[in-house]
Amino acid sequence: MTGSVRVAAVGDLHCTKGSLGAFQTLFSRIGESADVLVLCGDLTDRGLADEARVLAKELQAVKMPKIAVLGNHDFESDAAADVVEILAHAEVTILDGTAVELSGVGFAGVKGFAGGFGERALQAWGEEPIKTFVRAAVDEALKLESALARLRTLGRVVLLHYAPVLDTVDGEPREIYPFLGSSRLEEPLNRYAASVVFHGHAHRGQPEGKTAGGVPVYNVALPLLQRLYPDRSPFRVVEIPAQSTAPAPPPVTASREPTQ
Ligand SMILES: [Fe+2]
Ligand SMILES: [Fe+2]
């Protein structure tokens, strides 16, 4: 397989029961510009099955492969399994520590979690609720690592909801930085040489950043793109080389707990 695949990315659609028709302009522009659509979580506003049904109807207009991860809003009503099932019937592949290959490009996805960035990230120390919170972030990073390890494509696209780096949350109130993402997600991106990372969740962050290893990171939260680029369609397209076989990634030699 040679050539390239145009990947359109957007997150934080926050679809409500009243959103029928609201995404048709967006989806039709995506249809003209891309080969694959990736959705970076907060697909629904309250995590309701009825909201997912509206989004499923809206997505009927998108005649290309559709890949998504869930966001925190999709868990609000304890109906995430229903949201996944409804969207699966609408031919949306929901990734959760899993990976798929399409037209010679690999896609790995996980929701991610919070906890903060760099040396100031929350550590698993002290009370049990703190340890449980940090364990959730570590588990998401391990799921991302195992998804990336399965891919044998040269091009590796990563979908997240939470941010893996500080760059793309800059601009948000500093008090909520630790709730917008986790550096624990960054280490697998560098080790497995992701081609590009898309995330959402930080509605008031920055659109572009990169990991310490130079992997481009794009915040594609719809409200952010609408505010920054009022004259453009609010999604990002990245062209990824299509190649089905690549050298196996390096073996996992570090400890199973990702470092900061
Ligand atoms: Fe959101
Ligand atoms: Fe979110």
C-alpha cells in the first residue's frame, strides 16, 4: 500500500437531543476534505442514549470510516455502554486501548485521564482515593501503550480525549490544568513514534503542541477551533503516509508504570 490518507479530526461535539441538523455543514465539509474521520471524545453532552441516537443520525451523512474515543461527558449518565452500542450501529469504531488499521494507516485510541503534567503531576501517595485516581491515569497510559504496540504501520494516528502535554492546555485557567490531562500519556507516544496525536477536552487551550520526542499534538476541541478560526471549518486535516508494513517498534524495556 502506498499513497496517503487524509485524516480529519474534531472533538467535543457535545451532541444534545436538540442537535439534529447542527453538524451537517461540518460533516459535509469534512466529506470534501478527508478520507477518515476521527472524533476525540465528548461525543455527547450528558452521555445519554438519546443524544447518541441524534449523533448517529447526523453521522449518516459521513460516508467514510469513522473512528472515535469517548470523553468524560460520555460517562456522565452511566450509559457509556449504550452510547458505544448506538454509535457502533452507525459504523463508528470506538477505540478504548485498542487499535485498527485502515488503508495502510494505524489508529490507536484511549480516553486518557487527568492528573497533571511534568514534575507536578499527582503521585500515588497517601490516601486511598488519591491512589485510585492516579491508578486510573496509569491504566489509561498502559492501555495506550498496548494499543500502539499492536500497530505495524508506518503511520500511527493517536486519538485521545485528555491532553498528553501541557502545550495544548495553555490558555485555560491554571487552576484546572491538572484536570485537563496527564503527562503519563506522553511516554508511549514517544516510545512508539506516533505520527500525530489528536485530543480534545481543553476547550480554551492551544491548538498545537508537541511531545518531548517531537510528536505533533493537536487540540481539536470544536469550541476551541470555532473561536480561534471563525472563518474556517472547525476541524483539522493531517495527511498520513499509507504503508502497511514497518519495522516492529522497540520492545518494552521500561517499567510497566509510565514515568512522568
Ligand atoms: Fe468537552
Ligand atoms: Fe471533556
